[in-house]
Amino acid sequence: MSRICELTGKGRLTGNNVSHANNKTKRVYLPNLQNVTLMSEALDRSFRFRVSTHGLRSVEHNGGLDNWLLKTQDAKLSKTALKVKRELKKQAPAAA
């Protein structure tokens, strides 16, 4: 399982550990990923995602999963998130 946020696309970063003697060794910075269940109000269903804590705060700030998915570019989303976004777009014309 790759260490990439399914909603924001945030992934691992690389850098250096620097010792007191200024020796540099490679290291990896990983995002803080959590397994969460997010509820879609429009579809009245819940979906499981692997999301970074930063991404989870962003979803809450934008008013929930539905608003977040509709505002986010497709390139940042995972396959499962894209499926949910397509379902939301199908649901929107039927509701109007």
C-alpha cells in the first residue's frame, strides 16, 4: 500500500539527517496517514479512505466530503475518490 493521501495527493518527501559533525545521510519524511470513514451527505453513504491529518482538516474546513471532492482537481484524487466524485456528479443533476 503506497503512502499517499487519497484526497490531497500528499506523499513522502526525502531529505538528509545531518549529524553534529555535519555528516549527511538520506532519510524519508512520511505523511501522517489515518484510515478514516467519511460520510457523503448527498449519496447517504460512508466511504473508507487513507487520508493525511492535513487532508482531513481540509475536508472539514470545506464543509464535508462532497464539497471537497467537487472542488478538488482529478489529478490529486485516488481511483476510489474519483469513483465517488463521479457518483456525486451523477446525483447532482437528478436532484435539481
